[in-house]
Amino acid sequence: MSDPVGRNRLDEEQSPYLRQHADNPVNWQPWDETALDAAREADKPIFLSVGYSACHWCHVMADESFSDPDIAEVLNEHFVPVKVDREERPDLDRIYQTICQLVTGGGGWPLSVWLTPEGKPFFVGTYFPPEPRRGAPGFRDLVESFAESWRTDRDEIENRAEQWTSAITDRLEETPDVAGEAPGSEVLDSTVQAALRGADRDHGGFGGDGPKFPQPGRIDALLRGYAVSGRREALDVARQSLDAMANGGLRDHLGGGFHRYCVDREWTVPHFEKMLYDQAGLAARYLDAARLTSNESYATVAAETFEFVRRELSHDDGGFFATLDAQSGGEEGTFYVWTPDDVRGLLPELDADLFCDRYGVTPGGNFENKTTVLNVSATTAELADEYDLDESEVEARLEEARTALFAAREGRERPARDEKVLAGWNGLMISAFAQGSTVLEDDSLAADARRALDFVRERLWDDETETLSRRVMNGEVKGDGYLEDYAFLARGAFDLYQATGDLAPLSFALDLARATRREFYDADAGTLYFTPESGESLVTRPQEPTDQSTPSSLGVATSLFLDLEQFAPEDGFGDVADAILGSFANRVRGSPLEHVSLALAAEKAASGVPELTVAADEMPDEWRATLASRYLPGLVVSRRPGTDEELDAWLDELGLDEAPPIWAGREAADGEPTVYACENFTCSAPTRDLDEALAWFTAGDAGAGDDN
């Protein structure tokens, strides 16, 4: 029988990232029992390489090192080389990124880790050039050195591996023996203060130098802080960041949507990959800003982001794909950049002049080969003055120009698309589409969210075991769902219920929340772990309390549990949320910005969840318009049928013996749509005037209503 690890097995995988390495001379293995057993039986260390399909430096390292036959020979002889798609295995990425950050002070992809056969790390880094360069060790030297060290200095390597594994466990798995007191509502101000201290007041965003990443969680905190306190500085910094991202190179000005990050402080040049989670997080923040400021430009950015996702990241049967690559034709960014000659070859002279001035297209360019990444460089008012035109004519000509250039761009070689449908990332996008349907008053967005939720549920949720899988691609379902899959998808389902009043998404959100408690909650530790109790045993069982490129799954789950408490009090969601906030109290107080999702959940727990129960078979149009225009952070819009007789059918479908507190006794008065505002176990009087109900939240006299 042939040795299964004596050949490259990645051609058997569906992941585009793994398949990109199927032709390497390296005998890459997926992370599975075959590879791990082989390492233990042969007593060989594992070389683990973690990346994703849209990662630019992953491509570079593959071209430089993993395609080199001499390097491959050393890897194949002395190691078991394992490739991991971090989008499929975020648990492994979380564990080994943690030691990279602890040891080197940074992290990223590609992540390169040398492990003992038991999976314990003893050396770690990110991208390595093939030969030493600018102080970085050469990859060739590293693999040869560790091959020798494994033979001659085994004790030292294993001692380091034990120390590093203990450090990972301390950082990722442990919780305090005694819980602290959960932060109070003042944690929101602490988070806002921290965000303001880290803001770049010159160029927008956060941090003084590049690279600049979108930080939707920080912007969320600033907008909420302004809504609560009226502190203008918080709104100004949030808007400066939103404007910088919308006007700079981070945004695709022709096709909509956002790239991953910008390499410079000024937001000029991005890394061009487009990630589903960025579209979700940023669209939601532009919707919030549109509500809070009544500025239509923010709504336009969100709408164009949704159109991009529909056009380029949507499965025909529903559901959303993971990423678009940064490269096309083997080069980064070529799909998106322009020269003046490109523009003038497609547009009349005046329109070309306007477009080039508007978006900074110059002969020298701002990117490689004198090409230009489009950035807004002049306002339409400035162009109108310069060209002696009406501003409306400038806007019309620019719109025609964008349409023409977008059509021409469609003929270029397109970036590759990673067509994994990931449960958690779909949850984030479903949530954003649901919010978009409310704010933009566009029912088609809710319909797309519903199709996506149905797609994911049908393919990734097992009704019998009540468990969720991680991803589906080309019909193949793979991997256990992680906390982010359950929490993000449950949040998306719950937000879709709020937007539509449909019962099915609420029922699914409750199913997912109950499964989350069962699979991930450890009452003794007072936490939700990132990996399921029934899942694979790794060197440690990580948690995810901090926000990274996606929100903290622990924070999202905690916030969702608080929202669902009044729908299913017998499930103890509120008790779980309280336990988590106690376990992480000191961490949140000490570093609220790192834990922004948990900090916002703590503020919600301390201040109370504002609930708006709408008893009506159909939401009145004028109420929809009011909710579209009002920024009410944390508000739960609970829809129910108008009569208790109709509600009984809902309860039967949910398997409930009696109406939960959020619905009980809240019928439509005299058969007319009726609304109840409630917070901290106190409710307003029922009313048919939505503005009156919303005013109750800010009236400062919550005891004026009944205590239903």
C-alpha cells in the first residue's frame, strides 16, 4: 500500500486555498487524522502553513518557497507538511496565531509554525523569504536548521514546545477562579474614550501609521456613545473614519464594496482582496450613520455594498461566498486600477477630464506601473466651479462615466472567487441585509437574507443532532461549526425576524442559541469556548473574547443571549450572559477597545435591553418609515400577531406552553396595530402612536407605564 503522506493530497480538497497548493512539490497534507497519525508514527515534526485563498503574501511564499524542489525535498523528508485554510479552521488559526503574537509581537498570514508530532509549537512566524532578507531569516535555512535540531537538540525543542503550549493555554483557555463584577453602563464611555485616544484625527481611522484596517466595532461604539451622551467628538471621529473609507482606496468606486485594508495612513492604496465579513460589518455601520445623521451618502455606500455582494458574492441558490482574490492575471490589483489613457480611451474629453480630476487619475499614478487606485480627490462642487457647470450636470456626467468604466472593467481578467459558503460569515451578511431592508425600506434585501438563511439551514444544520457544520462548497459539507458560526448565524436569523416579523427565523435563532449553550458553554469556567464540546481535541480549547477582523464570537453570543432572554426565559440565556460578563469583567475594564463586542454587551446588560413589541399582522407603512429613520442602538423590535388566538399558533410552532414575557398580554388594542415600549421590566402604556412609544425610552420616567 502506498504511503498516503508520501504525496501531495490537496487535490482531494474543495478549499480553493488548499487546491492552489495541490501542484506544489511539497507533499502537503490537510489537517486530518491521517497526517497527524503519520507524524506521530514517524516521530516527525509538523510544518504547518495557514493562509487563505485571497492572501497576497500566501501567493508570494508559495511561488518563492513551496514551488522550489530543493526546499520541498527537505520538507518532505524531515517534516509532515500540513496546509490549513484558516477560513475552514479558525480554531487552529486562533491557537497558533496566539503564540505568534506572544512570541513575535505580531501575526498574520501566511502563518508558518513548526510543531511537535503532538501539535505543540516550537517555532513560529509569518512570511519568510526563501533566502535571508532585511533581517528576516531565509525559509530554506529554517527548514534545514530545524531538521537538524530535531535530531540533535530534541530536549530543548520539546521544552520550548511545552512552555509555549502552556502560554497558549493561559492566554486562550483559562478564566478567573472568581468572577468579577460585570462592568456597568459606564463601560460605553470608557470604550468611546479609548477609541478617541486611538483615532487618527488627520486622516481618519485608528492608529498613526499604515496599514489601516476598517474598525467597524470601534465606529459602532462611537456612534452609540454619541447617541447616549450627545458627545459631538464621538460622532465627528466616527464620521471622519466612515468618510475616509468611503472616499479612499479602500472602497471600490466603480463596483461597490470594500477591500481588506489600506497599506498607508491616508487610505490611498489597499490590499485588494474583498472579504464577505468586511462588507457585512461596514454596510451595517454606514446604515447606522445614515439613520443618525440623515446623510443620504451613507445610505448610498451601504446600498452599493449590498449590490456588490449580490452581483459578485452570491450563490445562485442563496447564500454568500467567502472572498474575492487580490490578484488577477498573477498580479495584485490589476482589475481595479486605471491610467489617464485608459479613461480617455473610453470617455468623451470633458467626461474624462471630470473623472480623472474626481478620482485622482494622473500620469504618475499612486500604484505600481504608474497606475491609479481610484480615490475621491475633488468634490462635485469644486468640479462644477472649475469647469463652469451645474453641480447636477457634473454628477450626471460622473455617473455615466462610472457606468462606462465599470462595463469596460468587466472585460478584464477577473479576480478568483473563493466559493466556500461559511455559516458564520453568512450570518454576518444576513444580519446586514436584514438591517438594510429596514433602513433602506427595501423588501428585496430581506428576501435575499431569507434565501441565504434558508440555504445555510438546509445544507449546514442537522435537525436530528441540532448541530451546525462550518461550510459547504460544491455540495460538500465539511467541519464542525465553531462558536462564531452559531452566534453569527443566530444573530442574522434574529435580525431577519426583527426586520420581517417572520416566525421561522426567530425559531431558528432560538434553536441555534440553545445549541450554543449546549455545545460551547462551560458553567464552571463561566465562558463559551470557541470549539464545540463534541469537537476535535486540540492542544488547548480556545476562547474568542477579543475583536479581530470579525467581531468577538463571545461578545456576539453574549449580546444575543441578552436579546433572547425575554423570548425564552426558561433557557437561562440571561444567566449565561451574566456569567460571561463576570468572567471577563477585568479584561473588559482594562482594555475595552480590544473587547469592544463584550464591552457593548456589558453596557446592554447594565442599561437594559430596550424592547419594542409590535402587535399587528402587518407593520403600518408609516411605522416602517419611522423605524427606518431612527437610530436606536440595541433596540429589539419584537413582532407578534395582533390577537392571542393567532399568537397561539406561533407558540405551537415554537413548542412553547405559554407566551414569553415579551409577547404576553400585549395584544393589538381594538384590532388596530399597537405598540408597547419596554425596558428593565417596565413598559409604556399601549399606544397606536409609534413616535409616542419611542419617546418613552428617553422620557426619563420608565415607571410611568405598567409593569407588564
